[in-house]
Amino acid sequence: MALLWLQRVELALFAAAFMCGAVAAATLTRTQGSFSGSCPLYGVVSLNHSSLALFRPSAPSLCYFVAGASGLLALYCLLLLLFWVYSSCIEDSHRGRIGLRVALAISAIAIFLVLVAACILRFGTSSLCKSITSLNATISCSEAQKIPWTPPGTALQFYSNLHNAENSSWVNLVLWCVVLALQVMQWKSEAAPFRPLERGDPEWSSETDVLVGPHLPHS
């Protein structure tokens, strides 16, 4: 029953991790699209009269990596949820030791990817905001969303989207860490060492009574 309870909590965490990964991937993709496919993370902004422009963006592959990692992990969580729902309805939902090993490895890889993605979002957004505020055209990144950008329609709600993507990634990291901790608990519960019967155990007495008869006390 304890193992079943741990698996149910794990599935609830996977559902939350799916939402966080989907939000991070969607908001970053929307931000990159608002910059015509350019990656604003670690970008340099220039001032053109009274409007701002992304003068030197980062490589698009940087945003592709963050959005791709978040999206793939979200897809993995969704497929895993569907698999466990199917298994619980059709067949035995117990996970074997090999499946648990694979789950532990995937969770460790997921923690690494989410940590890297969250750090890229954190420091990439900070570098972009420093470039914007150094122009003295605005005092913050959130205020820069109200300033016209060149070309028109660029950077629509860019800071809100990047901020939401970063927050979702940090929450996702916490969720995956809890998932890994639960899986380690399941691993330890299934890998409990076998202890042979000893002479003082009740089971030992019952077995010996069957084989050699009950022990009669000396008068």
C-alpha cells in the first residue's frame, strides 16, 4: 500500500511537471516568435531614436535548446501519465526493478536539463535587461514592454513571457527533485535485504517444531 501511495504522489507530480514544462516551452517559443525567430536571451539592445531594437541576438539554437528540453520533458510526463492510466485499468500497474532503474536515470537526466534551462533563462534574461537599462531609455525590463520596438510588433510582452518561463522552469526543477526522491524511496523499499531466520525468531520455532517436534522443558 505504501508503494502504491508513493506512485500516486509521483503521478501527481508528473502532472504538475507537464504543466510547468509546457508553459516554459510555449512562453519562450512565443517570445522568440515575437522577435522574428531571433533569440533574445543574452541579446544586446540598441536605441533607434525613440524605439528599441534587438541589435545583436543570441544564436537561435540557444532558445531552441531551452524550449526543446522543456517541451520534450513535458511530453514525456504526458506519455507516462497516459501509460500509467492505461496500465492501472488494463493490467498490473506494478513497476519492476528494471523499470524503476530506467525511471531513476531519466529523472536524473531531467533534473540536469531543467537546471541548465532555468539557468540559461535566468542569466540570459538578466543580461538582456542590463542591456536595455544601460540605454537610459527605461528603468526596468517590464517598462521596456511599453516602449515601441523596431520593427513594429516586436517584443510583445517579452519580459512577462521570459519571467513566466523562468519561474516555470524553477518550479519544474523542484518537482523533478521530489520525483527523484520518491523513486529512491521506492527503490529502497523494494531492495530491502533478505534476513534469514535466526534461532530466536517465532518462525524458527514453528519450523523446528514441525521437523523435530516441540521442545520439552527439563524437569
